[in-house]
Amino acid sequence: MISLYAERRSIMDQVKIGAFLKQIRNEKGLSQEKLAEVFGVSSRSVSRWENGRTMPDISIMIELADYYGIDIREVLDGERKSENMNEDMKETMTMVADYTDKQKKQAILRGMILFGLEMLCCGYTVAILIMMGCGLKLPVWLITVPLLLTAVFAFMVVLNAKEHVRRIQRDNFKNG
């Protein structure tokens, strides 16, 4: 009796998975023939999957998940997880968003400080050049040091920006 129940439950899951596979195929605007061509199977096989009569091989299931841009667990459960997100996942995502926002603010603040320092050094250099243009004899280091500092701060601004962009790209890759 228990094995009959387990077998019926398995068939019900196959039907649910098949309906889900059909739904996501239709969302992509693909025919069964086109999907069969993409995965190197017959359109009859795709029809059987979608009717819940058979299941694709696990390797094809993984490829289907990748192709549709969904998690393999969604295929195996026969439903989208994003619609059924539990409270723990929501809380975790909120914490990640808050942390990312804090990092963004820190990167902007660092960039502003570095840019301000760069502008101070640049202004100082311009002031020294004006004084030297008026005939004042000043030591060379008075212009060399602020020029060097201007270059260093400009380089640090660029590094800060690159680091921030890489972090955004890495986060988008993980989430996307």
C-alpha cells in the first residue's frame, strides 16, 4: 500500500514538473520542436516530459535549468521559488542589500575625500605656479611634492572607483 502511494506521488510530481516545463517553455515563446532541436532530442520526448509521462535525464534537467535561467531545484519542484520565498530568505536578502548599500556609501565617501585632497594639492600647485610666474624664487620641491600628491590621489580615486565597479559586477554576477 505504501509503495502504491509513493508511486502515485511520484506520478503527481512528474505531472507538476511537466506542467512547469511547459509553462517556462511557453514563457520563452518556444515550440516543442525548437526546444527539442536545442537539446538534441525528439519533439515527442519534449511532449512526454510536459505531459508528465516521462522525465528528462538529470543532465538534460540541469541544462534546461541553465537554458531557462532558473535553479535546478525549481525544475525538480515544478514551481518557481521566487514566488514562494520564505521569511528567512527575505530577511537575508534585506541584510545583503543593507550591507551593499553601506559599502556603496563608504566607496562614495572615500572617493569624495580622495578627490577633495587631489583638488587641494592641485590648487596649491596652481598657487605656487602663479607665485613663480610673478617672479618669486621658490624651491622646486614646493611644486614637485604637491604635483606628486595630486597624481597619487588621482590614482587612488581611480582604484577606488575600479574596486567599486568590480564589486557591483561581482554582485550582479552572483545574483544574475
